[in-house]
Amino acid sequence: MKTVRRLLYVDLVSSITYVCLGFLALFIFFDLVDEMSSVGVQRYGLIHAFAYVMLQIPGHLYELLPIGVLIGGVLVMARFAQSSEFTILRTSGLDPQRALKILLMLGAGLVFVTFVIGDYAAPLSNRTAQLLKAKYQGTTIAGQSGAWLKEQQRYSRYAVNVSALDGNGDMARVRIFEFDTSGRIISSTEAPHGKFLNDAWLLTNAKRIEFPQNLKDVAMEAAIDEISLNVRQLPEYRWPTEINAQMVSVALLKPERMPIYDLFRYIQHLDNNGQSAQLYEIEFWKKLFYPLSCMVMLMLALPFAYLHFRSGGIAAYVFGGVVTGISFFLLNNVFGYIGNISHWEPWMAAAAPSMIYFCVSLAAFMWVVYKK
């Protein structure tokens, strides 16, 4: 069986590698063409655009691996069936259960590789790429309205807005609104720049406005123009907080590009401060279940080895594998959106595509192998 495993593993790994390299070449080409419009903006040159595109490779590879596993697996299994190699292996004692076990062992290794790429390589390279672009273009990493976060402290509640992160990973255009336990505003602080410390933020050139608290709401409405505000301009202002750089990054960047641990901490932060964490919980569970789809795709490819044909037809099966892989990718995204809108259990929305394809692959395997 060692010889059989070596034969299958070498062919499968080679085929999967070639398929992934082919898809990556297309992504690199399209990304590079898209980046040409940014070349020449301040100090952003062609070499920086090429480096930015190269740093996107781990993220693309993470998304492509299940599709590559399916297409590569279908290609190898269909070729084995066409050349009767798999028939020879079956007559030599390779029963369906043993064949499935061999593929699942390879699938476990691919699950580990996918997890490492998705949880370590892709987040790090994506953040490095964004910082590189921000540094040489003189722009910032930002969403449409920046990152909005809340924090509950002992005597006050805070609403915080960070518009962007600059090329050094520091904050740009920071606003902090402080409220008392009854919801009345106490102060507001604005600063063009801020840095992350271990347990605080250090804001530079901060403008702090403190609102008087000894007036009733009616009096404030009647004499709003006569209220004197305490306005101070501070060279530095230190705000103690548990909101760290990773939480701000999660709020600014796409959650699917963040490590699982950072997502988990951010979800806890949202729950502790009474904010909805449905979208981030779905992404958290998707990052847990997505690597397992590589094992499911190998199971889906195995029935192709039991088909009977000697000439032609292999292209049609490979095309079917491509369509199936694309449908899984689309279904995985669609279920995330549907789960968020319909308020499904996060783990259910994340696991549904893999479970559907697992059932399909198992049914196909049973039908093809035992149909006689």
C-alpha cells in the first residue's frame, strides 16, 4: 500500500499544484493590470505595484485551494480510469474503503496547509500589502466611514471612530465620544494622529471639548447658545483603552482576511459592548470550516476513478469539476450573506456549503461504487 499511496499522492499533489499555479497566474495578471492605474501616484512605482500583487498571492491561494483540489483530483482520477490504472489497482486489492481512506489522509494534510495559509500567511501578507500601498501612495487604509467601535468602562461609555490607518500602522483622524451611564455626552476628543500603546492610545495635537454636566436638559435647550464649553488643545492626550491595533484592523479591513484569534477577540469585544457580531461570527466559523472543504473536494473527485471509458470524454469531466468548484465558491459566499440577513446560527451558515457537498460526494461515491 505504500507504493499505491506514493503513486496517488505524487500525481494528486502535482496536479493540484499545476492547477493552482495556473489560476494564480491569471489572478496575478489581472491584479497587475488593475494596479497599472495606480503606478505614478506619488512614489508608487512599477516595482511597488509588482510587490503589492505578489503579496496578494497567499490570499488568492487560500481561496483557490478547494477548487484546485477538486479540479486536480478530477483530472487525476479521470486519467486513471481512462488508462485502466485504477482498475489494475482495484484488482490488486485496493477496495473502495481503502481508497477513500488514502485520499482522506492526503485531505487532512491539505486541510492543515489551507488553515496555515488562511490564518497566518494571508492576513500577514494582506496587511503588509495595504501598508506598502499606503506608504508609497501617501494614502491610508480605510473603509467608507472608518472603523466605529464602542467600549464600556467603569463610569463611562465610549464611541470611537478611526478614519484610517497610515503607512506605519498608526491611526489617522481619531474621534472619541464619551458618555455617562445615562447616555449624556461628557466630552469629545479629536486628533489627526494617534499611536497604539500597550493599554492606551496616544493622540497628538488633540482637541478636547468637555460639556457641562450641571445643567438640566430643559435648561440646555432653552439657553444652548449661552453654554460655555471647556475647549482645550493638547499636544498629547493618553486615552486608556482595551481596544488594540488588531481590533481596529478587523473593523477597517475585510474580516475574512484576519486571523481567527483576532476575530475571536473582536467578537468578544462587540458582545461585551452590546454590538451585533453576527457578520464577524459567520466569518469566524467560515475560517474554521473552509479548510475542511479540501477533504470534501477529494471525496467528490474519487468517484471519477470508477467511471468506465477508454477514449475521449475526459475534458467534459474536467469541465464538470471546474463548474462544481466554482459553484462551491459561490455557494459559500451566498450562504454567508443569507445567514447574516436571515439571522441564522453563525456555525450553520458557515458549515452549510461544506455539508451539502459532503453529502453530494458521499452519495456519488456510493452510487458509482456500489451501483452494480
